[in-house]
Amino acid sequence: METQLHWLFQLVERMEPRPAVLVAYVAPRAWDGAVHQAIARYRFIVDQGSVEADRRNRFEYPGFRAMKLLAQASAPDDLIYYCHSKGIVQLAESKMGLFRLHTTVGLTADLAQLRDDPGLDRAGIFPSRWGWCWFNFFWVKAGYMAGRTVEVSADRYHFEALIGNRGDKQAYRPVLPLIDRLPFADSGIALKPWYRPEETSTPELLATYYRYAHMASPAEADVARGRHMAARGAPETAMSRPPSLWARLSLFRKSGRPEGRQ
């Protein structure tokens, strides 16, 4: 947990204005003191609903519950970033590559298109055809999130697909893909409107996950990102700076993905 909180801290400290980070978590009550101290150390916010919860493993329900409450209290066009940990029981540094890459791309992406286009309401590295984002790291407009139904489910994959619509083959259209924010040499994946699950993994991307897993800070990704931005003709800023950001981290064991349908 500490490693992931520290990584997020390094990302949000570079953003202006600094976003509020609300941490929803599931852990034994005996751990609360240590968990709350770690959250406070980075000037993040403890989700009160997590403190009062029964502490059963409800998969990503705590994070989505907290996110919906925030969305309902926000302006419809406010942007909320959702990310989840690799699990407070999975602390191996080698498992952190996916978390670090997705949060770095998500929290450094230029979101002007998402913010300004009323036809867009979500963004993530790998949109699915059905409107969710593979791996469940994404931006969402508060108005869209406020309209989603968030309930406890015994199906762990339910929360992977919650922001999408399994019955709509055009559900990807309001989702902005962010894979082009990563240099092609680091992903081996071309920009597309949506991706099948088997299209979200390449030898190049796996090597990049491994490299990110061993980075000391997000600053180590700046050199590659700078080269990429220069090639696109964009300013080589270290961080895009949207006017209002919210981020959230859900800390509990997470594994698997829902099956994609053709």
C-alpha cells in the first residue's frame, strides 16, 4: 500500500491545482491506525464509508460507492479519476508495473478533448467495445458516473463493466482512448477506438510494465514521454494541468477481467 500511495503522491504533487485524493479501502480493523497514518502522510483523504463498512471483500464496490457519492456532489462536467491498487496483500515490487504505467499515463494525459467535447464522458488507455476500460483505470465525467447504478455484487467482474453497457456495441463512442499518450515503442499497440482483451498485451507493453515496476519515481518516465510529445509536435511539459481533478484509490485484492464479446 505504501509504495502505491507514494507513487500517486509523486504524480499529484506535480499537478496544479493539486487534486484531492480519496482513498477507499478494505482492511482488517486492526490495521486502521497504520492505514490512516499512511493516507494522512501523503495528505490524502480517508473514505469515511470504508471506516464504517463491515470489511468483507466486496471487490471494487467500496471504490465505486465512494466515487458515485462524489459524482453526485460534483458538477456534471467535473472529472474523476478512478484507480485501484494491486492489493494490500500483493506487495512485490514486480507487480507494480501495471499500476504505475496506467496511473502515470492517466494522470499526465492532456484531457482537453475529454473536458471540452460533450460527446465524450470517459477516457482510458484501452476502451472496450462495450464502453468500459480494460484494467479499470479511467477518467469519467461526474454527470455520467452519478447516473450509474452501484450495488454490491458477488461477481468480481461486475465492477469491471459497470461504466459500460454490455448490450450496446456502440458503447465505446463516448470513450477517449489514451494509448497514444504512450510511445508506440513502449506499447506496440496502435490507436484504435476500442480493443479486444487479447489486444491489450504485447511483448513491448509487458517489457514496459517491467521497466515501470523498477522505477523509483514517475520522473523516470519523463524522458520517454518528452521524446514522444516532441514527435507529436506538442509542448514537452512534464504534466498536463486540467483546472479541476479528483482521484481515487481503492485498496483491496484485485484480479481477473471480464470476458470481452465480439
